[in-house]
Amino acid sequence: MITAGELMHGSDTDFVVNTYLAALGRWPDEGGFDHHLATIAGQPGRRLETLQRILGSEEGKLKARPVSLDATPVPPEQALAAQLRLRTEALRAEMEALRETAATAAVAPALASEIAALGAELTALRAEMRERLAALEALIAGRIPPAPSLSPAISVDYVNDLVEAAQAQLGHRLRAIEKKLLE
């Protein structure tokens, strides 16, 4: 179970995506994403309220996903690990759904090969995510000074900047794959 404290780390964009994955088990639709992003833009204090609103929505009540409203701050590495697990599980579920669709439906050969290609792209993306996370962890391990010489807020900002840069690149590739899925 992921906690609100683990979801609070990261950019506003990360928060909205991770909250949708945690609360609803799906990627945000464009309208919901834009709405929630505008609601919390530059106002981290509104994140918990947004999480509660999504969990209390009709869809949130129907899906009843296990999310703890415990907003106790957690170390950045714990939050990053929880968020990575959340996104990895979502990608695995999408890949499995694609495999099941290809296996159970009478799919035209061209569509079956397209689904297989998308699965291969998702597998490559997952491998790249693992490599990049390992590189980030290695970079972070040696560069963040121990606590009193650097405030926790600066450390968190530094980690968030590194993660945001990596996620922006991966997010672009993921959106391209999702676009192919929807075509």
C-alpha cells in the first residue's frame, strides 16, 4: 500500500500521475490531468486534499484501491521507490492486458504484430527505466551531502530535479506508446 506521504514527493505532474495510478489504477485522462494539475499548481498544501477528492470520487469509490491517507513525510528515496513500484505495476498490467487481448481475441495479423511491437517497446522502456533509476541512485548516493551541511528541502529539490528530468524523457516515450495504442 502506498501512503500519501510517499505520493507527496516530486513535481506537480508526478503527483497527479502517481495519484491517479494509486487511487484509480489508471493513467490520468487529459481533462482530469489538466484539472488536478491546475488545482495544485505551485500549492503543495493542496495535494492531500486532491488525493482525498480523487479517492472520494465515484470512480475512486468503485475501484477502492489501497491508499493510506497518512501524509507523514518520508525520505525521498522511499518515496521514489514507492512511486517507481506504482508505475512499474501499471506498465506491467497494461502489457498483460495487451498480451491477453492478442491471445484471446481473433486479432488480425497486422494488429497482433502491432501489439507485439508495443509490448516490446514497453519492455525496452521498463529496462531503460531500471537503468536510469540505477544511474540516478548512483549519482544521488555520492552527491548529496549529509544532513546538517545541506538542508532536507534542498536535498529533496535536488533529487526531484534529477527524477523530473529522467521522467520527462521517459514520459515522452510512454505517451508515444500510448498514442500508438489508441490509434
